[in-house]
Amino acid sequence: MDDQKLAALRARYSGRNEAVIHDPHFSAVAGRMINESGTRVAPFAGMPTLLDAPHRPVTWPSPDLSGLDVALIGVPMDLAVSNRNGSRFGPRALRTIERIGPYNHVLKTMPGAELALADIGDVPFRSRYDLPGSHADIEQTIAAIMAAGVIPLSVGGDHSISLPILRALGRDRPVGMIHIDAHCDTGGPFDGTKFHHGGPFRQAVLDGVLDPERTIQIGIRGSSEYLWEFSKDSGMTVIHAEEMPAMGLDAIIAKARRVAGDGSVYVSFDIDSLDPAFAPGTGTPEIGGLTTREAQAILRGLAGIDIIGGDLVEVAPQYDATTNTAHAGAQMLFEILSLVPFAPRFAGRGGVIAESRG
């Protein structure tokens, strides 16, 4: 480095300029996070919430969701698991994870500043033992959120929670779905019930709330392929994990966007889509899965879809001594949230972060 360059750097980044962030976009981000004294809220301080969102206490079944764009909600229910239970503790585990966001440097968005969002607590269940009743409670809760014009992002809980959510969101018109998972979850009845976590999307199609021709399932693998013929027969697009290296992420993202099209889309992310090396804390782990970087890239590539809701499911923290699974789950939830500012319904809203993005 020559003396002239060093002098220029010293002038730009020392003395009175020591704390100045010169890039307009980064300056806008920092202005939301750093106070006038130069400090930020400690990530370990305060009451834990999903993605450190503000907490909005609500009274069910008539919640006040006025002014919100997005509601983060826990769904602590795992009555429909086929293997290891424990995802009922998923929402609590994700709430304890710190330092997720608030800035997405790839999408250049700070959703907490561009949107009005809140952690509104958990679905109020009538009974911890009643699976059909729990599904009814979820549907009623999501319907109330939807009626308020708010986008629900749910944290499970087992994957059966997606069925009542889709029943609420697709009540008037079936929705499309981008589904990232190790399993298709389009199986038939199991042990006398069709409402288990391996079959929500078969039932959603049969209920007329999910459009299979606008549904893509990514990362599928494992020994249960023989249970999922419904995916193909109904017209769903399935990308197996073994196909992904040859296809490449750009082609996968492009295909997902083509399948989903311009209509409303639900994003469902099962943490067991990730390889157990990255997410061991789940009920049905399958080796040969996605890396966290691949999952982030796929989700980020979806910016601009008409997202109307999403979920992050199947985190079972007691099988993970490192908290890696909850950490990965919280990050994927943040990636889904980061898609919302780009949805058509928010186009042109602006805001200090959005305005400085371009």
C-alpha cells in the first residue's frame, strides 16, 4: 500500500469519521440498529421472541392484529409424528436463538424495518391430546390472521400443521406451494389415520386447497419413496436430493419459480430437508440432504413470488446437543420472512431500507 492510499483511508475512516458508514444503503441499515451513542441492543437481553420481533399479546379468538403485515406464530403440537416426537418444543427453541438477522445481505433487505411484524405467541390449543381438535384450532387461528390481512409465518410443531394452515389460506382458491423437505408428505392413511405428518399435502389437494400443478417439492430422498405416488399422479413437481448436484441451484430456483407461477404461493420448510450433519434435532432425519448454504440460496432465489404464508417445522431440540438445528431453523425462518418485502402486495411501499436498496 502506498502512502497516498493509506492517507486517504485514514481520512475516510479515522478521527471524526471513525464511526461513519459511507454507503447509503448500509448507513440506512445501521441507522435502524445503532443508537446515537453507538451501541446496539444486546442479543442476549430482553424477552426472547421469534427473530427478535416485537411481542404482540393477543386475545383469542378475536385478536387485535391491526397495523401488522406479518404475524410470527408458534404451533407447539407434535401429535402426528411417526418417529421421534419433540417438535412441540420447536417454537420455544427458535425463540432462544439470537443473532439471526435483522439484515439479509444477499437480498439487501431488513424486513423488520420494511414491514410491521410481531411475534403473537402460540396457537391456543383446546387440548394437548386431541389431534383433530388441534388441527381445527390451527385453522381457526390462521383464518383469523388471514382475515386481518396479515401474512402468517408459523413455527411447528410437526408437519401436519401445514394442512389446517392451507385449509385457511386456500379456502377461497387453491394456492401453490414451494415445499423443501426430505419427504413428499403425500402418503395415505397410517396406523388408522390420514392426518399424520407424512400426508398433509395429499389431503390438502383432496380438500381443494392446494394446487398440485403449482406445487414443487425439493430435496426429497430416503426409503419411503413407495408412499408418495400421489405427488406424481396429482401433477406435483418433485426434485430428489440426488438430482440436485447435476441440476445446479440456479436451475432448481428457475424451475421452482416456473412451477409456482404468478399466483399466491405458500412456502413450507421442513428442517429435515437439511442433512443431519447440519440439523440432527428432528424426528425423521435422512442423510444425503441439503447444506444450509444450499437451502439459503434456494430460498433467496424465490424473491418476488407472491408469498402469502409459510412455515418452518419439525425442529425437535432435545436430539441436538449443539443447538445447531434450532439455529438453522431460525435462519431459514428469517430467509422466508426476507421474501415478504418483495411480494407484489408490498411493491412500491418503499421505506428507508427499501429505498436505499437499489
